[in-house]
Amino acid sequence: MQPVYSGYYLWRGAPNESDLSPETRRTMFPYFSFFLADQLQAAGYPISGADDELRIGHRRYNFVWYRVADAFKLKQMCVDEHGTEYEFRIPPPLVRKDLIAQMRAEAETLLPPQYLDCLRHIYQPFFTPVYDFCSPRLVFGRVALVGDAASTPRPHIGFGVTKAAAEAQALAEALSSYDDIDQALAVYNAARQPLSERIVSHARKLGMQLGVGIVTDEDRKFAEMLQSPAGILDWFGMPNFLAAHPNL
């Protein structure tokens, strides 16, 4: 199994709360925010500061900015200053300075003031290509896959840790319910593998907001709907998408 490149990547960083302007701290910092445009999505939310610091003024803001790029462009981006090419992603400290300069210049014309404020206080931004995959089975003999080894959905749903914990719990329950280990693993696989496929499929669907993966007119209408505040709240901000969208 190989990860599947989604067709987009995201610039990332986490500026200190204390470095941001009073206007940014007032209007955006306390919130999970989104900014949407054609083939573009930026998002952010407050996180702890150094040493898990949670005091006001000592936290950080997690900044992500999705950009579309084909596989050829991504391959060029994953080359460092010395010409060394990295297969899946480049280590953050080795992102080329020309790429960062180009990104900052584009941001000045594309992002709103609060996001620009965040970006200007990220001194070493880095990018993460978005991949996903789902294993066709989670059990191989006596080896059971959980978490990202079982399936890796795109980050739109923020479900990675929850999924891993639920799979670990399901595996423990299966092993404690059956004396025969192989039977227990088969039960675990039957319960979790189809759900993994559903989770990965749902995250791919949300990626249509960036204009990728669109095949049908229905896909196009869905992507347009995701450009609205209502679409964001109904699909990206859904606390329990598995229950809310049982037919996915």
C-alpha cells in the first residue's frame, strides 16, 4: 500500500499569541476560523504554548493554508537547497527560502489581514503534502493495524486521534470477547475496515472544496456548497459526521 497524493498541500506554522496584533487577538484568536476562496482554504485555532502553557497571552495559534499543486510541482517543492529530493515530504527546516518567499508574496494578495498577521509572525513556515489511503484489510495473520497504519484520512475532519483510539478499543474488546485469537481479529477487521473506508471517503469528499476530485455535476454542486459558511458548519464543523451522514 502506498499513500495517495490528494492534489494539494498546506503551509503551516504556529505564531505566539503575544506577537499578534490586538485586532487579531480580539477578532480571531479565540476561535476556530476559516477563510475560503477559489482553490484555497485557510484555517486556524488556538493551541497551547511552550510547555503546554494555557495562560492567556502565552498560547499559540495553529495556522494552516491549503494550496493546490499537481504531483510534478510537489516533486519540485520537495527538493532542498542542495538539490536533495525527498520522496513524500521535505523536513521543515529544509524548505527552500525561495518557496517561502513566493508563498509570502502570494499571501499578501490572497489572505485577509488576521491570517497575514499570523503568517508574518511565523518565522520558519513549512508545508505538508496531504496524502491518504485505506488498507483493504486490517489483519494480516496475527498482525492487526490500528491508527494511521490502518488508514490515513485527510485532515479536514480532525479525526486521526479519535479513530486510532476507537480502533484500539475495538481490538481490545474483540480479543477479550473471544478465546480464539484469529476469530477475534476477524471480528475486529469486519467491524473497523469498512468504517475506515467510510472515513477516508468522507474526508476526500470534503477536499472537493479545493476544486480537486470533482468528476460529476453533483460533485461540482457539492464543492460550491462547501464555499459557504453553512457548508463549513454542516460538513467541516460537524461534531459527529459518522452519525450525521450515515449514507456516506
